[in-house]
Amino acid sequence: MVTKACHLEIVTDLSSEAFIAALKRFFSRRGKSERIFSDNATNFVGTQLELKRLREIMSNCVSNLSKFLCEERVEWSFIPPRAPNHGGLWEAGVKAVKYHLRRVMGNLRFTYEEFLTTLNQIEGVLNSRPLYPLSCDPGDFDALTPGHFLVGRPITAIAEPSLTEVSDNRLKVWQKQTKIVQHIWKRWSNNYLSTLQNRNKWYFEKNNVKIHDMEILKEDNLPVCNWPLGRILEVYHGKDNKIRVVLVKTKNGVANFWSS
């Protein structure tokens, strides 16, 4: 089985010392990696001056990092220059964070500690997504998540009242952090559910859902990192013999009808 998880770190500059410090923090929390893939610096170049500056930084950085990683017996690989598609796996995670963070934060300014707290909460959101049922037991509503690979259990969040509709001038700094995380949770969880639904034309016959299958239920205004899961109890076919409605049992024991 192959899966992915997201780990976010903050560095104060582009020096090799700052990167090595971030890498040590990563190793301490997640364990030492056998192989590291990274972007090539020229992927982010806009001007010749920027190119020269980044090359000087990367030249010094590569020298120091190579020594550090050799001592730690970690293999470090670069993707080809100007080919970000070769890093599509991690670029998807980077995009998910940057895309929503830029739109939600706006002109807000945080201290290092405040921003680090916000990023750690966003990391928890991304690593809370359900991947696969933990068992075939119809009474088991727990799903495997990236959090299981990182900490051995699902990642949860502190239950807090929704602040998404409250004006910023009425909120304290920590409440603004909470509001940002709640906005990103709402946006990203909806996008994640959309990626699970294939809306292309059906050129081939596909299997219907089955009794005892685990399903993610779409509900509005859910708390952060809360994914409502259910098991199918009964199925109802349409005139075309395709399942159109199912009876779903949730963890609280309530059965509801959901259109498929």
C-alpha cells in the first residue's frame, strides 16, 4: 500500500543552516528518511538577478546539505530543472496549502509562533482525511487516515465554535487563527470530496455500491477534522437497475436515506 501525508515546517531564511535545522526537526518527529526528493532551484526563477542569487544560495546549501546527509546516510535526489510535474506527488500537497492559505489570510500578519500554530493545525486537517476502512466489520465506522502512519491514530482537533461568519475586528489573535483553520477545513474538505467523485462519461460498466460499504457523508458546518462516515444497510435500485438510493447507518446509530 502506498499513501502520502503532509508535514509543514517554517524557516526564517533560505540558508543551509535553516534548512538543516528544519530537517532535524522533521527527523525528530517523523523518523529518519532513507531518500529525499526536492525541487530544483531553477523552477522558481523569475529574473536573471534572482537566478544568480538562488544559485549562490543553493550552491552553498547543496555543499552543506550533502555533507550532513552523507553523515546521516540519506540519499538526496533533485527533479529535473523546469519540470515541476516530476514532483507532482508533493506539489499537490503544497498547492493545497498555498491555494487556500493565500485566499483566507489576506492581509493578516502573524508572529512566528502564531503562524507556526496555524500551519500545524492545517497540517492536521490535511492528514485527517479518510483513506480506507480499517476493517470489514459492518459495525466498525473507523477509517484508515494518514494520521495512522504518523502517530498511530486519527488526527483530531479541539472542538470550537464556528467563527467563519464573524468579522475580524471582533476577534482576538487566537480566534483569527481558528477562523483561518476553519475556512481552510471547509474549503479543502469540499474539494477533497469532489476529487473522490468521477464525473467523466461512463464508457465502461462500473460496479454498484454494496451493502456494508463504508461511505463518506457530506454534511455542512462540520467541526474541523470531523469526517462523518457510515455503512450501507440497504440499497434501492432505479428502473435502469442502478442503485439510486441507499440506507446508511452512522456511528450514532441513526439510519438515513442518501441519494447515490
